[in-house]
Amino acid sequence: MICPLLNNANAAQRERLLDYTAGRLDGPEKEIIGRHLETCPDCTAFQIEQMAVWDALDLWTPAPVSLDFNRRLWQRIDAAATAPWYKRFAESLRFANWKPVVPLTAAILLIAAGFAFDHPGRKSALPGMTIKEADQVEQTLDDIDLLHQLDGVAVPPAAASKTM
Amino acid sequence: MTAKLSMLQGVNTIGGTARVLDRALDLDAQLMLRVRDGDEQSFAVLLEKHRNPVIHFVFRMVQDRAIAEELSQEVFLRVYRSRGTYEPTAKFTTWLFRIATHLALNWLRDGRNERAHQRLDAPRDSQKDGELPVREVSDRTPSVEQHMVYQTRLQEIRDAIGSLPEKQRAAVLMHKYEEMEYSQIAHVLECSESAVKSLLFRAYESLRASLAYMVTGATK
């Protein structure tokens, strides 16, 4: 049976055990965990494994830094001080993360294109026709429609029954 | 600490008690305030003090020496550029590592890491600009066999760290190598302290599964 301290549902206690192993625990909590470790083989095994991980990580020592690091940095600082604003702006975007920008831009373009197709604005729908001509055609069609409606209203009820 | 600083900053603004703030600030923040006032020598001091930790952290994040130095240059360049607007609302190192983490994560997420990497232990093509040759970490290892075992282990450590999700990786590196407090890591990663603890526990869980055998001698 695994110690309840290492149970997934007991996150706070597990983290305290990690803190204890890292030497980051003080006061009564440290004493309690210490006493528990004396009698619990599961937690002792956890502690040994965790310390092994930290020992392994200690093996990874990075290489020394280039000797001209500072010189290159000061050169860049001097260059940035005299560069025009657009170059400084471009430089500030050098390490920006562009990945999320691509789908966002594509989505905006798509919406804009859809909007342009749905709302052509003052442009004529028919190729080769001017806006004025299109307006005239629309006006004529409206007039015809209105005349049809008036014709329907103008027919007297008697005439209407005759026709039936 | 951060809350204390913010509070004190408020006192400073309202009451003009600059000396109280000065005493409460960490040395780095005081140096940065001097940089803000135009003292370049203070920036040189900050650079000398934090250069290696930043480069090493970024290197362990991106696992590429040249890129790590390039990104670290960008970190210090950004620190210098924003000197005019600097306000010591948090510890200087927190701010510094926030910039470093941001740049490293951006680089990782942008897929620029898909290019061929130049490894730390790989010899550099040229030793220009008075650069020292890359130090072989295992110089004192006498036998070829031991050297090979060491290199294999090193590669396994790198792979184990590299296989962690980005935030977990950053949290482990700050916790293990920079010995930063949970509150600081939380500030850097812009999450809560409990989230940091959870990230760390999960990260170490993965690392225990892949690395613990190295010392215990147990098989994977």
C-alpha cells in the first residue's frame, strides 16, 4: 500500500515532502515530515529518488560564456542608440512569437473578405454597369412593383366578383 | 517582499520618503535605478553579476549555445532600453528572468528551434574573436569509457529536461539551478504559487521516472 502522503489527491502534502527534500521547509512542518520519513519506506524511496534527480541535474554544467559577450552587447547598445526609430522597432520585434499572429491575420482577412462580398457598398453588382445605371434600374423595378400593387387595389369588388 | 516594495513605493510617492524605499530595495534594484538616472557603470555591474545565470538559464531552456547567447544579449538589451521606465515593483532578478523566460518561450514556440542545434559539448567551428575553446566538462575523466558514459548521461539529462513542457522546464530550471523562491517563479511565469508547486511536482515526477536510475543504479 502506498503512503497516503504520496497519493495524487494529497497534493499539498506531496509538495511539502518535495520542499522537505529540497531543504525548503522550516519549523514544525519540517519536524513532522522528518518524523514521518523515519517510519515510511514509500516516502523515503521518494526522497532518495528525488535527490538522485537533483544529483543528476548537477552533472549538467553549462559551457563558459564567450569572452566577447559584453563587447558585442555594448556594440548593440551603441548601435541601437543611433539607429532610426523604424530600425529600433524592427529590432524589438526580432524575437516576437509570430505563430499566433498567422491564424489571427488569416481569420481577420477571411472576415474582411466575407464582409466585402456581403456588403459590396456602392459598387455595381453587374460588371460593366455604372452605379447611376444600376440605381435607375432599381428605381424602375420599384416603380413597376408599385404599379402592380396599385392595380390590385384599384379593381372594384363588383368587377372582382365578375371575374370569378 | 513584492507587496512590501509596492507598499513602500506608494509611501514614497505620497510622502516623499525616498530613504525608506532605498533601504527596502535590493541592491540590484538600486543599481537599476542608477542606470535609469544615466549611470552606465551600474549597468556594467548588473551585467557582470547576472550575465552567467541568465545565459545558463536560457541555454538550458533552448539547449543551443549560440542561440542562448543571442537571446541573453536581447534580454540585457531590453533591460537597458527600458531603463527609463523602470520601477522597482518586484525583485530585479524576477524582472530579469521574466524577460529571459519570455524570450526563450517565444523562441521555442516560434519553431525557430527546429533548425540544427549546435550542442554545448560540440566543438565550435571557429575560435574567432579571441574566444576560448569550449571547455570539456569531463576533462578530469581519465578513460574514454568514462567519458562516453558521462556524455551519454548528459545527453539523457538534456533529453529529460527537453521533453518537459515549456513551463515545467522553466520552473524546474529556476527552482533547481537559480534556487528561486516559489513566489518569484510564480511572478516570472505569471501564475499562482500553488500552480508553480503543482508544475514542479509534475515536472520532477517525470524526471524521477527518467533520471532516478542514474544514481540508485536501478534499471529504467
